[in-house]
Amino acid sequence: MPPVPSPTRAFRTTGPDWWRDAVFYQVYIRSFADGNGDGVGDLAGIRARLPHLVDLGVDALWITPFYPSPMADHGYDVADPRDVEPVFGDLAEFDALLAEAHAAGLRVTVDLVPNHTSHAHEWFTAALAAAPGSPERARYLFRDGRGPDGSEPPNNWPSVFGGPAWSRVPASGSQPAQWYLHLFAPEQPDLDFTNPEVLADLEETMRFWLDRGVDGFRIDVAHGMAKPEGLPDMQPMEDTGLLDDHGPGDKRFDQDGVHEVHRHIRRVIDAYADRMAVGEVWVSDDDRLAQYLAPDELQLAFNFKLLTAEWDATALRTAIEHSLATVEGTPAPACWVLSNHDRPRHVTRYGDGDEGTRRARAAALLQLGLPGVAYLYNGDELGMPDVDLPDEALQDPIWERSGHTERGRDACRIPVPWSGTEPSYGFSSQRDTWLPMPEGWGGLTAQAQAADAGSMLSLYRRALALRAGSPALRGDGLEWLPAPAGCLAFRRPGGLVCLVNLSPDAVPLPEGEVLLASSDVTGGTVGPDTAVWLRAG
Ligand code: BGC
């Protein structure tokens, strides 16, 4: 696909802390835009859609893994972290994307997947071919099984994707058949971070991308990596859930040794100017989460409390208060997320059809009105809902691993609709896409919404323009204001007042100049499921 020239545009913020109030846009690469017509999104597709991101007004991209991978977990099973999967392009295409994004004033961050590799990684192939106790096996967590013949897994840990977190490999010569640990799919063997080779290789990967000019990383399973000495049994749990925090009884995650890994990562980042890392840390205890944000660890950690909160004033206020309390004693700003590629989209979480969309509009103003960093997931700006897919279309490993009891994450990963009235809505030159797109999405496309001042896309564009340009949205912290029952109201130091009405009744519009509202407030009231931004009078 020919490159689309982008205007030369400065970065909105500069300096080592450019990310402090940035809006990041998560590109789930398979689903964002397909440049080569095979029905799967790719780097060329992202290049072609940079103008959309400039018009939207985001500051930076996070691109999900595009490295060589057998795709057992759609790229989170990395066979070579220092190359590009041919389905997505090649290194030259990545370099071109990076240059064009930078020229368009957009920073680019990429995914780092340190906890595990693909089973197709050359290290794992070598480990399988080598004997128990060999240096090849010592890069992973191979152990003998329990029971007289070693036929029981070494401990009771479940995999996040269902089934045991251990798989057995064939016997090697006279040695017993061993087991290897995989917290996720069997195709994702966990690395042993007590082995210095593992950390050295992670550093090499980071330098590879930093030297190319990437602005930072999103670190996958950033609370993984370290495992407890002796791999003891964990507290048995019925539902291990996907990326939930089960507390200290769950010995698979959030072990103290993980912080040494983060200190190492930070030293590498600090050797380059103006780079950053955000961690995917599914730790809900405020103090434990704060430890990842120490001055010598991560600059940012996703805050999943907003993403997991119900559409309810008390639940949302609690989520916000905990998130602010987490960062209070750290150098980090809060980092707000409403949706991502692992969870149902918020339009769908909040309700059916129009109700979900109306609430999602209000939630957008809540998220973007809060102090700190915001991460948008591709399609948030279009109000994309989840899509119920037929069984035969499901691709997430969770579907198979759960014995067809959990449908997995495909519903929130449907390709983005760009234009037109029929699938694939400009996503690809062909109709068939890796996950099927539904009929009836003509009104959801970016093209249709760009022409409609009342659309979700227009709301996001205005909100991001105000966020970037209005002094009212500046300053750290917030002050809670008295609000009618079922409402949230806060004031930012710059003067922004944000009121969100989650009650079933209309409430009076506060005094001040209305900057933006998620639904009509011209009658002097703020209706149910509506948020408004005002500049206090
Ligand atoms: C990613 C998931 C992935 C898992 C294993 C998560 O944190 O966001 O999409 O399946 O890590 O790599």
C-alpha cells in the first residue's frame, strides 16, 4: 500500500515526562486496518489510518504484538521478539510507520512480552531437544512431576486460560518426562527470570526497539515474571479468571522478586531520552500496585479499577479514589482505561444498545476529564459494541481451553469499521475478515460519524481538543464537589467542573460555561446517563 503522506506536526508535549497527561490509543493490530487485503490488520493499515488518529487528537499509539508468532494467542506468543511477523509486514514497514507517525506528531509505543515466549521460539525448541537439567531447559521452568511416576503436575497452579498451568513433554533418554510451566496457553512457556540470560535477552529486545526510535513499551503481564522459590502450591481457586487479582493466596503473580526485574527495565529505559513504560499490572491492592510505580520502576501502570467498575456513582467514585490513592505517594500520574482487547467493551458492559452508547458517551467525558493519562482502545471513539460471534468463528484459546464453557475475548476484537455500508466497511479490500464483521454497521463507520456532529467520534474529537487546548483541564488532582444523589462531580485545578449523572432522574445543570456535554443539556438540566464539562463561573 502506498504511504499516505502525513503533515509535519510537532508533538503536543515534549521532554522526559511527555506522557504525564497523554492520551494513548491502543491499536489491536489484527483489528485496526488491513493494508494488504488478507483480512487481518497490519502495519501498512496503521500507516494508512494515521490521519484518523491525528484528527482524533491522540498523542501516542500502543501497538499490540506484531512479532513473528504462531498466533496461538494472537501475537502474545512471541517466537522472535526482534522481528516482524510477515502477516503484519516487515521491519522496513515498521520503520516507515514510525517515521510517519513521528512526522504526524504521534509517539509510538510497542508491546513487550517478557513473561513467556512462544513454544516456537528457538530457545524452547532447544529446551525440548535438550536433557533435564541442561542450560537450555534452565531458561524456562521445567520441573519433574509429582507422584511415584511423576505423572502429576509439579504444583496445583491453574492456567489463566483454563486447565493446569503445566504441560508434560516427552521423556528424554533415560530421564523422566518433565513438565514445563505456562501461566497462559501451553504454547506460551514461562521464562525463568532468575536466569541472567533471560534478563539479558529482554534488555537486548528493548534496545533493539529503542534504537529504532520507539517511544516506549506496554509491558504484558508486568506482575508476572518472578515466581516464588520452590514453586509452592497456591490457595486452590475455583475460577482463576482472566487477569483478575486473587490476592496473596495466588502465588503465580505479584511476587516480590518482580520489582528487581522492573528496576532493570527502568535502567534500560533511562539510558535513552524521553522513553517510558506502562505496565499491565492486575494487582488491586493500592499499596502493592504503588510499589510498581516507585521512582526506579514503571512510569505508569494501567488502572483497571475504572474498567472493572459497574455503571454506578458509588462504584465509579470508589474506583477513582483508589486509583488516585495508589499514585499519591509515587511520581506517577493515574492511568485510566475503559476498554481493551481482553475485556468486554464498555458500550456493551454498560447496557444494551442505546443505553450502553449513552452511558459510554458520558464515560468518555469522565475518563478524559480525570487528571493523568488516558488509554483509548481502538473503536472506543466509534462506540463499538461487542459482537456475539457464532461458535465456529471463535478463535481465542480460552474457548478451547475452557472446554467451550467460556467464549473468550473475540467479541471485543472485531475489526474496526471505517467506511461504506457492507462488511468489511473499508477495513480490508476483501469482505472476509479474521473475525467476521456484522451487517448493519454502516452508521458506525468512522466515515459516517465524521460527518455527524452528534456522533461518538465527534464527541471524542471535541473532548480531546479541549483536553489539549483548554487551561480548564490542566493541573494534577481533583476536588470532589457536593452532587445530587447518584451523581459524581469534581473540579480540576484548572477550573474544569465535571458532573456525571448516573441516576434515573434529571438534575440541575451547575453554574458555569458549558464546554461539552455527552447529551443535550440546553434545557438547564443534566439528564440520566449524561456527563457535562463546565468552566466554573
Ligand atoms: C494480554 C492478553 C494475553 C496475555 C498473555 C495479557 O495481559 O493483554 O491479551 O493473552 O497477556 O500474554
